[in-house]
Amino acid sequence: MAFRGFGGFTTSGLIAAAILWSFATTDVELSRLMSAGPRIADFLGRMFPPDPTVMAEIKKGSAETLRIAILGTLGAVILSVPLGILASETMVSPAVFRPIRTLLAFIRAIPLILVAMLMVGAVGLGPLPGIIAVAFHATGMLAKFYAEAIDGVSRAPIAALESAGAGPLVRLRYAIWPQMAPVVARDTIFRFELNLRESLILGIVGAGGIGFYIQTYVRSFQYDKAASVTIAVVVMVIAIEAINVALRRRFA
Amino acid sequence: MNIAIRIDDLNFAHPGGSVPALERVSLTISTGESVALLGPSGAGKTTLLALLDGRLQGWRGRVSVLGAPLDPDQPPPRASRPDTGFVFQEFALVERSTVLRNVLNGRLGRMAPLRALLGSPTPHDLDIARTALTDCGIADLAERRVDSLSGGQRQRVAIARCLAQEPRLILADEPVSNLDPTRAGEVLALLTGAAQARGATALFSSHQPDLARRFAQRIIGIRGGRIAFDVPASELNEDATAELYRAVEPIPGIGLRAVS
């Protein structure tokens, strides 16, 4: 591991100052942790045993979250293909890829939950604002990955096709795409996993999915039901991660 | 037309390079000739070949290829590019595609743009690709992926792709530098034979005088970006070859340069 960047005296000083400032200027009363023990115990006690009668809600919520992640990823892929091409050095001139890259960095800087809140305001409650938010938010990363995949391929076959008289799109199709396809598959699967994890909480702002039930049960003090939904979320995340590990191995 | 390449007082320096890569180069190659460019590494062989393929700009002088003058400041029109075929030193194949796909890639410049993009070769394109594979002795490898092939097999795929292009001029950059002497002889025989059978002109670079003598009718020695000699293959003598490969020594006032 390289910790060389942290070795400097100035860097260490800055980090120490940041930590001290955080403790000093906010109302971090560590004493409150001491008295929280019994309340946490009470909270956990009311979660147990989890209430299994909410199976129907869990199924409905999980299916909706999965649909948001799938359709959101699809939307992101559709947006990222042209934007990725326009953000790559190989395909376009700096006059095009520089502003597109800035735009993508801007999109990445907006948190998903914020986009989701805006979309709920724009199109109303339900999975649709969630799908739009995921597609928008994921495009910032996926288009950048696609551009890097295009720029990461070997240049020699591109030059060979150009020498044979092939145009830019034909070169993309036959010299660049075969080389970048495994990278694109890997990046898209990775982004799908992130989309699923991130869309779990979309329900909290009314943008659809299983998060809605967690929020409803916690707010109405039905902790045993909230516990069941939480278990379902954990199972879903582990299952998707296992599937992704298997898929990634296949595309290695 | 009986002149394939005409070069008049060609000068070129790589951007940022202090020493010219090509200096006062003039030569003429007739249609159907088989010519070897002989010279040590860094002599300017690759530069000259890439320039003739229209991949280098910013040179001075007059160059015409297959009767059309090259523009020193921009690449040649796409329509004319299939006429000049190029065999790259490091093969430049798409590793994850099949042999047949790579050879069909040589047809892309000859296909209608939409057909090329959609990837639907005509029976004629397929026929030419298969003939090129057969001529190169690799018809049985058509469905194999390039990343599963040996160096010699890859070289044959690279030549087959060039032939599928139906070029009237074949430029080859060190086409056998990665091969053992037996394979090298076979591949050069294939390259020059295929060019002759198609009435195409062949210009290949090499740093092996014996191979150049066996497979070219004419040998052009190049050193330090200048033409050192230009002789029929039968007249290539030991002294000229030795002089060509003599270690480059600094000469006071001139810098790193060969004496011609």
C-alpha cells in the first residue's frame, strides 16, 4: 500500500485539524451514547421476532426496486452509449469531449436522492421518478466508463482499418467494439449492482421500491415489520452481489 | 500507368524531432516491381512506408502513389485508401475477433458504408476473403479467434487481410521480423508471390539482406533517413550491406548521422 501521499507533515497536520474541528464545532455529546444503551436494547427487542406477515409487501417492494434498477440501468446504457462516444479522445476532437466530460462530472456530482426528490416533484410519486433518477445519475459514471473503455483499446487495429479505408463508425464497430466489449459488460454489471443498492432508499422520498415500506414501518413504530423488510433487503443485496461476481468471472 | 510510386526530394521530421527522419529521398518504383527497403532500425523504413500509406502528414516534397499525388497536409481521400494495402509489423489484428472477421475487415473500405456498418458482406466479399485465406494457407483457421494463434499464423492473417483489400500496391513493414528463418522465407514467398499473381506492386522493409535478395527484384538501402544505395537484387554487394549496418558514430559538426 502506498501511504506516501500522507507522509508529509503538512498533510498530517491538515487531517488532524479537520478531525479536531469536527469534534469541536458540532454538538457531538459523547455522553449521550452512554445513556442510549437501554433504548437501543428496547429498539432491537421490538424488532424481534421479525413479523413474517408482511411477505406480500416485501415481494411487491423488492420487485419494484428490481424493476427500478433494471430499467434505470437500461436508461443509463441508452444515454451512455452516445455520451461515451462523445466523451472519448479516440472518436472526437477536444472541442467535443472536453465539454461532454465536464457535463458528466456535473451529473456525477448531484446525489441520487436529490435527483429523485426533484423527479418526484416533476412526475409524481411511484417508480417512474425512481427510474428516471437512477438513469440520470448512473449515466454520469457509466458514460465516463464507456469513454475510458473506448480510449483504452489498442490503437494498431484502428489504424489498420483506417488504412483499409473504413470510416469512423465502421472502425468503432469492428476495431474498437470487439476490444472494449468485455470492459463494457463488466462496467455495466457493476453499475447495475450500484443502481440496485442505491435504489433501495428511493422509497423514502416517494420514488418507489422497497424503501417505502421501511420508512412506513419505522415511522409507525412497527419495528418487527421493519426488521422483516430489512432482512429482505440484505438478502437481495447479497444475492445480486453473488450473481455479479459470477458474471464478472465469465467476462474476465 | 506504369509508375506505382514516385517520390521527389522528400523531407520529413517527426514533430518535436531534431533529426530529420527522411532527408532528400527521391525514387521511382514501377508497377509490378517487388522492392525491398533494407536498413538498420531507426533508418526511416517504417516512416517512409507509413507516409506512402497516407498516415503521416507535415512532410515536404512531392509524392505520388498509384498516379495520385499525396497531400502533404491531409490524409488521402477514403475512397483511394483500399488501393494501398499495408501489412503492419505488429500485425494490428483485432485479437478477440475471428480470423475470417479480421480478413473481412480488409473489405470494409470496398463495401458500401451502410453495408460495412451492418456487417453483411456480399457473397463476393466472402469469396475474396476465403480466397485470401486459402492463398495464405490458413483456410482451416477461419473460425478461430486471433488470440489463440501463433506469431506465424497471425502474420498470415495480416497478409490475408491486406490481400482481401484487393490492393494495387502492397506495403509491408518488417513482415517477417517476428518469425524464424524458415517461416520468414515462406511468408515472404507468399507475400511477393501473391502480389505478383495479382499484378500488384510490393514494397517491403527488412533488416535481413539475404531475405531481401531472395524475394525482391530491387533493393533500396536506407540509413539515417537517406537513400544509401538503390540496386537490382543481383548486384547487392557485401560492402554496401556492411556499410549500411555499420554502427552509427557521432560525426563532429553533423551529429548522429550516417555518411552516404
